Amino acid sequence: QVQLVESGGGLVQPGGTLTLSCAASGFSFTNYPMSWYRQAPGRGRDFVATINQGGDFTSYVDSVKGRFTISRDNAKNTLYLQMNSLKPEDTAVYLCRRAGTDSWGRGTQVNVSS
């Protein structure tokens, strides 16, 4: 079965840095683009970033460009999201997704607050 398990969330102060991980199993990780989404209270799942199979092409929502970096380690079947200069509006549950499918992780909570 496809499994996507996010980790690394927590409480961080505005301006801080946090790195999320998504451990993938049950499928050929290297064959799929992967994405990060986030869901704030009362909102749907919003796109954050995506990365192609080889990791040489990335795309971001405007609100995180220059602050977030998506990456992947295909040897470890792991997707990452490094979040710098965090803002309170970044507070959300962050989920990883196997692109082109409806496979989601359960999410990890990120709280940005003083």
C-alpha cells in the first residue's frame, strides 16, 4: 500500500526555519513528481510546491517563493520542504502528495507564532 508519512512539524517563531520530511513507501518513489500542500483552519488544501522526478525542476506558490525549498532524496524515498523566514500565515497542516494521483499523507502541523 502507498504510504506517505510527514514529520518535522512543530512550533516555530516568526522568521524561523523548519524542515519537513515525507517518507514514502509502497510505490516507486523515483517515478513520480511529488508535491507539498497545506491546509489552514477553515480552508481547503492549497498547493505549496512541487518537484519533478529528477529533482531538477521545481515550482512554488507565489506566497512562498524565495522562502521555501522543495527537494527530494530518491535514494532515501524522502521528500523535503525547507521553510525559511516563516510567517504566521504559514501556519497550517502540511501534507505531501504523490503527483498525478490522489495519494496523500496524513500531514504534520506547523504553527508559526510568538
